Amino acid sequence: MKSEERYRELLDLTEELEKLNLRREQVADRIDALLSPIAAHPDREGTEINIGDKVSILTPGKYSFREGTVIRIGKLVTVKSNNGDVTTRKANNLRII
């Protein structure tokens, strides 16, 4: 009985850490947005890329995904796939879908 309680407590703590990590990422994204220069990040066709845009990656790696959503813009653009994988590319290596 005691080991079951410890196991449940460990699961609760793990879940709480995951929630805190997600919150930390959201705060870091907001800080990046405030500190990043307000320079245009045009894709290969000259269209400005914004957070939330669906993009196609023109230079995917062998095991990388080809499409995703822009989640962060800095010197490089961070793209997240539908299954949660994340990669970064220069803006000119992306095309807005």
C-alpha cells in the first residue's frame, strides 16, 4: 500500500513538472517576442513570416518533417510539426502555405 502511494505521488510530481515546463516555454516565447528586433523575416517568395503561419520547409533533412507551424521568430525561425517535433530554419528556407 505504501509503495502505491509513493508511485502516485511521483506521477503527480512528474505531471506538475511537465505543466511548469510548458508554462516556462510560453514565458520564454513572450520574452523572445519582446526582445527580438522588429525586422521583417521574408520567406523565399518575399512574404513576411509571422508566428502561427503554416509553412513548408524547403530544406528538410533526411529524417525531418516538411510542413509545420511557426512558433518562434528570432535570428532563425522555429517550426513545430503536427506531431510535436521542432526544428529551426532561416526564413528564406521556408515557404508560407
